[in-house]
Amino acid sequence: MSVFAECTLIRNRDGPFHDRTLRHGHGSVYKHLHEATEDCKIILMILLQFTSRRLVSHVCRLTNSVSRQRSLVEMARPSSDMAEFRQIFAKAKHIAVITGAGVSAESGVPTFRGAGGYWRKWQSQDLATPEAFSRNPSRVWEFYHYRREVMLTKNPNPAHLAIAECEARLSKQGRTVIVITQNIDELHKRAGSKHMWEIHGSLFKTRCITCGNVTENHNSPICPALEGKGAPDPDTDDARIPVENLPRCEENGCNGLLRPHVVWFGETLDSNVLTQVEEQLEMCDLCLVVGTSSIVYPAAMFAPQVAARGVPVAEFNMETTPATTRFRFHFQGPCGLTLPPALARHDSEIIS
Ligand SMILES: [Zn+2]
């Protein structure tokens, strides 16, 4: 199938890829990728992982440049030369930082995924769904109440702080640092980052299922009925809170049921947020991928787009992945150790 046929096919899909597809569909996708040619790998990877029609049409333009970039991509092997990275960092005017679960993990934030990642008998993918919420809103609210309360005991780590400090410092030099994160814990915000896109929403925002109103909410507990509830032990009984006592909308007497303003499995990302993220990525002249593998969403959605423009991409992660070779730099290890020296003040920076 030609590139443009692929593009048309995907453009005609009304529903963009959703979270579950991206998280659970890797096996078959990468089996096919393995069998594809190098060109096809790049094209398929980008096409399969973009979510909005606008992004896909952009990819169609990008694929024209893929062949030109191919020799560069194939030749490049990721460097871990910090001095070389620092030279590029010193000249960058608009730096995009894409962050994932690894950054939160270094602050001890539980994800309730993978081995041992349980809340009671369930994992995130069992409770973070619209179906689970409509079936048992009390249980889902207990889960999110617990996660909100846990965050009272967690703090930004050196990686969060290095990003925020870099943004503040570079802004005085007319340079920008923006953060695109899948993390919902607001640790970037607490560290002091200002220009952020939380593409999965936030634990500390609610959305009314009746009127759609989105509100920031840091109350602890979020409502009286949830006080002392949400214990994670597997033998804890459900609180079975009546729906009228769960968090309710206070907008103009609406009183609708509130839900966490987070993107659940089976839901699509906000297209307005994606459009803004795309604009930022088109402007950036340096991209950092931190605490998330570059073949896993969301970095896989964005980083290849940036790399295909020839913009340097630097990965800071605990491990390498097959996609690592597509990027200019890879710095292995805890990002709380690797990121602060990478983003520290450069000798060439002039601060008035
Ligand atoms: Zn409402």
C-alpha cells in the first residue's frame, strides 16, 4: 500500500487511536514493523501512532522527507556525549520536554500497573475506564481519592526541578522550555514549570458528567463521604458511597456527578490539547524525551515527528529501545541523575 493510500485510510477514520490501542496494541504492530523495510518502519511507526486527523495530514507531508532523512537516521547512532549535547543545548531557543511515568516513579508515585501494581484487587486499566465509572462510581472515586491523598506525601524530584529551573532561567534569555507530560500528578507544576501540556489531564481536576465544567480541585478529602476511604489493601471492602454523596458539580446549581478529569482507557486525547502540542513541536529546535521509552506512547507519538525534521532528540531513560537509534542522544540511568547536569547553566549563558 502506498504512503498516500495509508494516509487517506487513516484520515478517513473518524476515531483517533485511543489509549488502550496504543498501550495494548504494540505486539502486533511491532511484529509487522519487524518485517517491514526501514522506510516502511519509519512511516508505519509515525502513522500508527498519531491520533488526530490534523497530525496525520502533517505526517503525509513528513513522509516526503523521510527518504531524505533515512540516510541520516540510519547513520546516526545515539551519542551519550554530554559535552556534545551541551553545545546543542546552549544554542537551542525552544526546547520541548516530553515526560512519562519514569519521572513520577522516581518520586515514588505508584502507577498501579505492571507486576505488583495493584489497588485492592485491581490495576489501573481495570478502574480507569468509563465503563468502570458508570458501573461503580463509588469504587472509582475511592481509587482516585487514594491517589490524590498519596500525592500529599510525594514531592518533585531533581528531574522535575531541573526542568522547571531551566525554564525560569532560559525565559530571562528570551528562550523557552515547554513540558508535554502524560503524568497526572502535577509534580511538574509543583516544581515550578509554567508552560505545560498535561495530555492525560490531572488528578487534581474534576469534570462534570452533566455540564462538562472542568474545575481545579485540591481539597482533601475531595468530599466528606470519602474521608478515610480508599485504603489499598486487598481485603478492604468497597465503601459503597451513594452517588449523591460523591463529588458533585457546584456550577450554577448543576449538582451533576463529577469525575476525575483524566483520560481513561478507551478515551481519546483532547484534540485542542493535541493541536497546541503539535504547534509547540513544530517550533522546537531541541527535544528531550524523559522517563519514557520512545516506542511507547506518548513519546512515540511526538518524538519521531520532531526527529524527522532533523531536530536533535535526546532520550533520558533507564533503558534503550529499538527507537533509541533514531535519536541523536541517549543518556541512560535515573533521570534525576542524568537531567540536572544536562540542563544546568551553560558557560555561554548570559544572565542579566
Ligand atoms: Zn455540572
